[in-house]
Amino acid sequence: MSPRRPRRRTYLFESPRSFPAGFRPFFVAVGDFNGDMVQDLAVVNQNSDTVSVLLGAWNFPAGTTPVSVAVGDFTGDGRPDLALSNRDSNQVSVLINNTGL
């Protein structure tokens, strides 16, 4: 008896949709930044020194040349905050989420 081969699965995705961000978007993180139980995106924009939060396409100042972003509740208040690594300033920026305050 020969071994059974796994069935091939077909994965389907919708057509891609593009959203505006800052200049040279570089890295994306996911979190519910406005507390509506829907996942949002945070995008670091390397050449505009900003981070875009894509739920209303807000841009927030970041450090110099941000290249990565991480999400975590750094203050223990139940809201996701952002930490950005900034390549050219050798610093990390932390953006505390004040949604609903």
C-alpha cells in the first residue's frame, strides 16, 4: 500500500488594496489601536521619519529613519502601544496609546 499524498489546497485572496502611508514604508505591525476590536496597521515610514496608523491613515512623528515597529501594552492599561527602532539616531521611540483618554 502506497502512502497517501496530502491533498492540494487552493488558497484564495481578494485583490490587493493599497493604502496611503508615508514616504518609503518599511515595516508593518498589527494591533487594535483604537479599541474597536478590529486589527489596525502601524507602518514605519523610513524616509519621512513618521509612523502611519492605518485606520484613519494618521501619521505620528517618529525618530530619525524608523525601520521597524513592535506592538505591546507597555503601560499596562490594556491599549497597544508602539515601539520604533530608529536607524540613524540610534534610538528607540515609544508611542503611548492615549485612545479613549
